[in-house]
Amino acid sequence: ENLSEDCVVVFVKEGSFPDRRSALVKKIQKSGKIEVFSPKEGIALTKWILDTVLEHGGKISQENADFLARHIGSNLWQLGNEIEKLVTFADQREITEKDILLLTKANIKTTIFKLTDHLGQKNARLAIQTLGTLTQSGDDIFYIFFMIVRHFRILIQVKALLEQKKTQQNIMSELHLHPFVIENAIRQCRNFPLASLKIIYGKLLSIDEAVKTGKIKTSTFDTRPMNLVLETFILDCCKSVIASTHGATIS
């Protein structure tokens, strides 16, 4: 109540909306205002891209706007910068998928989704190609490995909850993850029996132990051993998914 007129206080809360019954929320509503900034996803995100390209005097098809959304992710600040660059490069012509691939860097999480999609489809060639895209983009090989581990941990959690007949809303509440992450995980879980996910996670654990005990000799200056290990992991995973789907036991 005693703030100076020259002072503005902003409270930021990520995730679910705070309890409107709380004393703090009631006080903020009385003295100020509350705004909700929900992440744009799906159709809303594509529309935002189409509108933003138009505002910058550019042209892009809905198909390529969808591709840009999947390629970059839902970070509007990053998308805005990339759109400005693409419009300038296209110079009055329509932005193409080739322009997007040439000028923009894929969001690492989006690319990890692609990699695991390819694994789920048992497509080792495309999975290794996607891994190459990640490593060539300059992202740290150990961060890439961490993201792969994190993603499969999420898939195992989601798959286990789905087998307990949990709804998407239940899963979101239980895991406290972004709706986009849960939606993608549920879609990808259709490609993986729980047994396959456990096999894959076991392989990732073995790699982690090998790195930490020095069995895999790698460093930030020479990541080739780790690259080779991850490529071998992909080939093993594709075989594991095939064998597990047919009920084979893999050690």
C-alpha cells in the first residue's frame, strides 16, 4: 500500500494459475491487475507466425509456417527474430522450407522429438542423421545426451501413467510438465512398448556410467568417441524396439 508512484512491482509465476483465494492474489487484484500469458501452440502459434510475417511485409504459406513452428518451437522472442531475418532474406518472395533450414537453428528439444520419433519408427538412418544435425549445430554433446536421457525418462513416466488409465490432464498434473511436452510424449508412446522403453533407458544408464568412470574417453575438444557411442546406441535401440515388439528377450 505504501509504494512510491515511481515504483512498479511485478510478480511472475510460471506454470498453473495461482489460487485466486490466496491473500496475495486478492491483494494484487485489489491494488493492480493480473495478466495471463499462455504459451501459443498448434493453430494459435501458426497464426501468430503468419500474422508476424505479414506485419514485416513478408509472405509464407501455412504449411511452412507450421514447419517453422515445429522447427524453432514456441519461443516467440526467438521466432520473431528468425522471422525478421527470413523476410529480409526472401526479399519480397515467399519464404520456403529451404530458407528456414538454411537460416535458422532448430530448437534442440524439437530436434530431440524428431530423433525419438525416428527411433519409434525404427528408422536408424534418419535418427543418426538427426543426431548429426544436433552435433553440427554446435550444441554440447553431453547436453544432447542429457536431453535424450530426460526425454526417455519422460516417455517412461508417461507410458506408465497411460497404462494406469490416467488422462492427459492427470498426467500433466502429476508430472508438472508443459502441455506440449505431454502431448508429444503421449503421441510417441504409441510407438514404444514399456519393455522397449526400459531397455532403451538401461542402455542410456550404461553410457552414463561409462562416461563417468572414464571407459568412454571423450572431451569437449574431441567428441568423436561420444558421437560413435550415441550412433551405436541408436542402432541398438532400433533393433531393441523391433525385437521387443515381437516379444523377444534382450539382455
